[in-house]
Amino acid sequence: MKQTNIQKSKVKKVIIPAAGWGTRFLPMTKIIPKELVPILNRPSIDLLVDEAINSGIEEIILVISTRKQEIMKYFQPNIPLEEELKSKNKWELLKHVKKTNRDAVIRVVYQYEQLGLAHAILTAARFFKNEPFAVILGDDLIKSKIPVIKQMMNEYDKLGCSIIGVQNVEFDKLNKYGIVKPKNNNEKNNKLFEISGAIEKPSIQKAPSSKAILGRYIFNYSIVKFLEDLDYYNNNSGEINLVDCFDKYLKEEKIYAYEFDGKRYDLGSIEGFAMATIDYSLENKDISHTIKKHIMNLASEIYSETSLLDFNLNKNKGGK
Ligand code: UTP
């Protein structure tokens, strides 16, 4: 294996792939991109852009399809709306609207065919010069004190190697994720460990660890060559995955897994969206009081329903 070249450059760019069809959210995604579905009053993609900017990223590249142009519009100024708010002295609202005008740091790259995540990353990364870059996936919204990409950038600054964000997932969900294989099995519980591979959606019995890849990556530019070598059109056995290039890449470079700190919501699923909405409501000072009251009322209703249910079940079993 080649000696890992510690690249001195800092991570300044992030790719946010957002060109997928979003079939799990049909029928809504027939007309509205999944990334524009709000968590309270902000599209979920806006929260990811926050993570990038709060991590010190200077340039954000959104990979979108031609059907999803509305995503870009969200980040561009809406002058008539701003004028309207000004004329009505709605300064607070104007502040919120202006906050979304982040076009200086946001660019769009079109992925014309939806050939999967690896292809989406390649579509943006092939325009980079020899520089490391981060990837944030919209399906994984992560609430944390230190933005997850920042946590990983700190590790990257020390290592200079590609890093994949992971967290433990429940045993029965291992077959839903890409699972990393620790190079040294006795390091698998470390916060940071080198990997010797990763398997996409392994059977639970074959999962090489309990650490799932959860939507955050930092790659050295050297990965681009391996992404280019994947045969995106020869996908008889299903979609070409990002991990499909890892085996070859690992022969030349090291990859580390980093267990990030943060609470993750699976926005790719409807229940994940619902949970994120509840948690963000409870943190929003304007509405948290009302929401808490609502949840407490619901909890007592659920409690009395379930105790009644328990009671009936016990009765049927012959209990008293
Ligand atoms: P998913 O595999 O979750 O696909 O993509 P999806 O299309 O978003 O959703 P479902 O599975 O049909 O419900 C993971 C990420 O990669 C992006 C998606 O937008 C999502 O952020 N992606 C996927 C692309 O950018 N291009 C693709 O060709 C596929």
C-alpha cells in the first residue's frame, strides 16, 4: 500500500446530494422535492446547509436533478417578497427570509440521470482540483452541539485520510445500512478506527460490526478516480453503491470510521420526519409550551388506553 499522503489542505467544500427520486415519500415527491419538506418552518435542506456553514465550510455544492430546481430557488433572494415585508414593517420576518439568501456560497450541479449516490458525488467532485471534500446526506439530520462535519474535519486535520461518520445501530436494523468492517477487531469500540471495508445492507448474521455509515463523509480527492471506475450502467445486481469502490480504494489509501456525537433522525423515512418534527417543536421557544401540553395530554390518553388494554388482556387471560 502507498504511504498515506497527509494532505495539508483544509476541507472547504461540501457536496449535498439531493437528486434522488425520494420514492419513500410518494405521492408528495411527485411534485415537491423531499429536501423541501419542512421541519417546522424550514426545509430540511436548510438545516443541512446550517451544519456546513457552522462547520466553516466555504462552498456548498447541491447535486440536484432538473426536476428539483425549486431547491435552488429557496436559497436565492425573493426581492418582491422582501419589498412587501419592508413596506409592512415586518422586520423580523424579513430577517428570516434574508437569512436564506446564501447564494454566495451555494452552487448547483445537475445529475441528469439518477444513477445513485456514488454517481451523484462523482458528478460534483469531478469539478474539484486536488482537494479534500465533505459529503452531507439529507436523509440523515443530526442534532449535535458541535456540527458533525466539524467534528470530522477536526479528525481529518490530524489524520489527512478519508473519514466516514458512523454510529451504532440496533442489531435488527443492520441490514438496512452500509456497515463498516474494522481493520482491527479489538478497535471496533473506539471512537475512531481504521476500516478494511464496508458492506452495503449485509444480512444481520454477516454484518462485520454494529457501526452503520450515517450520511457524513470526508474524502480525499483521490477517491474520484475510483468513483470514475465504477460501472454505473452495469447494475444488474441493483444500484451501484458508494462502498463498491472501497475495496480498490483501500489498496491505495486508508479510510477511518469516526463515531460522531449527535442525535440522528432518519429523514428518509416518514417516522423519522415525524420524530424530528416533534423534537424540534419542543426546542422552539415560541411553540414548545403548547406542544409540551399537547404531548402530555396525548401521553395520558395513550396511558389510559394502554392500561385499559392491559386490563382487558389480563382479564381474557383469566387475570383480575
Ligand atoms: P436514497 O438512496 O435514499 O434515494 O439516496 P432517494 O431517491 O433519496 O430516496 P428513496 O430511497 O427513493 O425514497 C440517498 C441520497 O442520495 C441522493 C438522494 O437525493 C439522497 O440524498 N441521490 C440518490 C442522488 O443525489 N442521486 C441519485 O441518483 C440517488
